[in-house]
Amino acid sequence: MKQVKKFSAFFGVVLMAGILGCAATSKKEGTAEYIDDSAITTKVKSAMLGSSGLKSTDINVETFKAVVQLSRFVGSQAQMSQAVKVAEAVGGVKSVKNDRRLKYR
């Protein structure tokens, strides 16, 4: 009987450690958030690919807790604005951080 109690206690500790290991913090996503963010990133990239006038290969898209960050260089201010509008229109996006810079030719 003592072994069963020890095993149960050990199993409970391992279970709690596993659950807490997958929990989100302010600087780390939980497993479900990571999957959601991956889906949002894919949707934003697809929307940009379908948008005329944007070179989606020149745009880096990263998502953390449903906040999309766009980075790299663009050719014009119009492309920069269009990229932000396309990203904001995607479902699940809370906000968009525009970290893009204009290319100087």
C-alpha cells in the first residue's frame, strides 16, 4: 500500500510538471498558442501571396501571441501600407507591428 501511495505521489508530481511545462508565460508561448500563431503566420503569408503588388518573399512574418510582426525591406511606402492592411485583415490577428524599412536605391 505504501508503494502505491509513493507511486501516486510521484505520478502526480510528474503530471503537474508536464502541465506547467506547456503553460504560457509573458515571454513564452504555450503549445496551443504556438499552434495558433503558426496558423496565423501561414494565413498572413498566403494573403500577401495573393495580394498584387506585394513581393511576399521580401516580407518576413512572425507571430507571437496573435501579434504579427512584419520585417525586412520594401520598395515603397505604398507596399509597406498594403502589407500592414493585408495582415490586419487576417482573422485572429490582434495587432500588427510594422518593422519594415524602405530600400534606398
